[in-house]
Amino acid sequence: ITKVNRGNGAYDVSYLHGGMDRKVPAHLVRPKDKADMIEEFVAVWQWKPNGKLTEDEMTLKADGMLTLKSQGFGAAGTWNVVEAKGGSGKNIVKLALSGETSSIELERISLTTLRAVNTPHRAVLKEKNDDCLFTEYYSFK
């Protein structure tokens, strides 16, 4: 929230991705909760350990577990979200992959891309997931 419009109870809001809205109604604005920070990253990502080529598919789940497609359905590690030091407002995703000695910290650099802070790792949001099954049943009488 960048400004409170006293006359009509609305807010001017700026977003982390750079966008801005003016006069947003008060009922649409609430403080960000820890669950919101987690839900923001739950998705299927193209995993790029060397920063360039997609080598695997990483799924971040809402329960804090992550899976890699190459390792099957079992958990490949855990993840959580922490706020960046210095109050920059950016959230850092910490990955703890099984078999790795240290955790990997990723920061969001755009709406669809996560970049590691100290290593070449990257993750790009997958546009479509062919492995998902979507089924609808209708019964018309």
C-alpha cells in the first residue's frame, strides 16, 4: 500500500512485479499472510540446475514438499518461503534437495522466473502440464 485515500476509503497499491493500481477498494486489500506467500509459489516449474537448459521438472507442493520428475513420485526434498533480509519486500524460496549438502535460495526476478542467489540454478514456471488429467462428468436429465 503506497497511499490511503481518506475521502473514499480506497488504497493506492504497488505490486512487487512493478504494476500499480489506484483507488483499490478497501475490502480487496488485506495484509499478506504466510499462507499467501506459500500459495504464490505452488506450481510446476522447469528446473534448470545449470541456469540455461531445462534438465528436470520440479513441483512445489502446498505441504512444503517438492518433487522432481526424474526421481518419480517420492519427495525429492522440502521447501519454504522466507522474507528477504533488509526489508526489500521480496520473498526467498529455500529448497532443501535430498542429496545436496546446502540449501538453495531462489528469488523471484519476474512473474515466471526464480533465480538462485549464489548458484546458477533457475526455475521457470511451466505454461502447461501435460501430465495432469482433467475430467468432467455431466448428467443431463
